[in-house]
Amino acid sequence: MKKTTFCFTCIVVLLLSCKNSTNEQKNKQLVTAITGLQEQVNKKPDSAGLRLALVNAFDSAKNYKEAISQINILLKKDSLNYGFWFRKGQLLSTVGDTPAAIRSFTYAAKIYPAPDALLSLGNLYAETKNSEALKIAQAVMHLKLGREYNAHCYFISGVYFARVGKTTEALENFENCIKENYTYMEAYMEKGFIYYDAKKTEAALKIFIMAANINNTYADAYYWQAKCYEALNKKEDAVKNYQLAFKIDGQLKEAAQAIDRLK
């Protein structure tokens, strides 16, 4: 028993250490971690903890197909487990299968109406223009869980109104979200998108600059500054911000493509 615990602990530590490694090192460590976890799961197939760790390892490796496959095995053994349904919803949301993610979060919330499951469900409803998002946001708000949860509720309501074209209501909710949590970057971005889509480029630019001032490692804030500068025909400023965005997030291929296009 102690040996199994030790191996499991080592694997978890290894997974956590991946965050501070280069991409090549991270990939090697993930492969090692996954191999070790698979061996442990084969020895103890009924261990939910080990299999869930394997799910998380596949998730870290962006092997979502295998992660979902493993969570399905857990659900076959325990179909009334809130945590498993919630985790499956997260994975399905990551791969963009919104209808299936909604079903998973709905099952989770029926088993245990935890705020996190409700908010995850509300967010997907908001993105799909389903007014149930507003009901969920109001229900969680009434729980009086504090400013962090209030911010999430305002954000979900804002997203819903933005997606259905009610920009005044959307902006009001995003403002309320920021009042509850001034570091809520997604709220700044959504505000900026509204102005950008309305061709109010200068107003959008101010918001994206504010977002970058609050969090100077948030790549999207620089990327959208660059988009605004490009729309304003300020090529030099656009390139500078595309470069900053790409430096922070090397996965932002759109930024790299824009740099090549403008140079």
C-alpha cells in the first residue's frame, strides 16, 4: 500500500514539475508520467484516484480523446459521481463539443447543484444564446457566495446579452463584473470586442490597453491592441503589439502571421 502511494505521489509531483519545464522537457515528463500511471492503473484498475490522475495527465498532454475515454470508464462504474460528470464536461468543453458538455454539466448539477457546475453550464448556455444562462446566474447570485462568484454571474449575463446583440445590457454586466473583480480579464476583452465590432476602434483600444496594464502577461490584450492599431493604420504600433503577444504566447499563430503580413 505504501509503495503504491509513493509511486502515485511521485507521478503527481512529476506532473506539477512539467509547468516549469521547456516544451521538450515537458513532453518527455508527460510521457513518463502517463506511462507510470498506466502501469499503476493496470495493476489497480478499480482505483478511481489513479484513473482520475491518468485523465488529468492525458488532459495535460492534450490527448483529450484518451482523457474522455478514461473518464467514461470511471462513469461506467459510478454513474452518480458528480466529480466525474463535471470533469467530463470540462473536457468536452475544451474540445468544443458544446452540446455534450452541456449534457455532462447538467448531469453533474442534477446530482449535486454545486456553484461551479452551475456556472460552467451557465457559461455554455450564454455562448449558445440560451436565456437559461440568466436564470442560472441569478440563482448562483442569490447564494451570496461572495464577490468572486458575483463576478462570474455578471460575466455570464454579459456574455449572454452580447451574443444576442443587447450591447447596452452586456456592457452594464461586464462593468459590474469588473467592479466585483477588477482583474477579470475576460470581462475587459468582451467589452473591447463590443466596441471593436461596432467600429469604435479608439474606444476598444483604450480597453485593451487597460487590460494589459492590469495583467501585462495577458497575450490577448496585446493581440487585440495590435488589431486596433492595424485598423487605425498604425502599422508600427500594430507590429510591436503582435510581437509582444507572440512572445507571451507562442501558440498565437495569428499574431505570427500578422507580423509576417505587415513587415
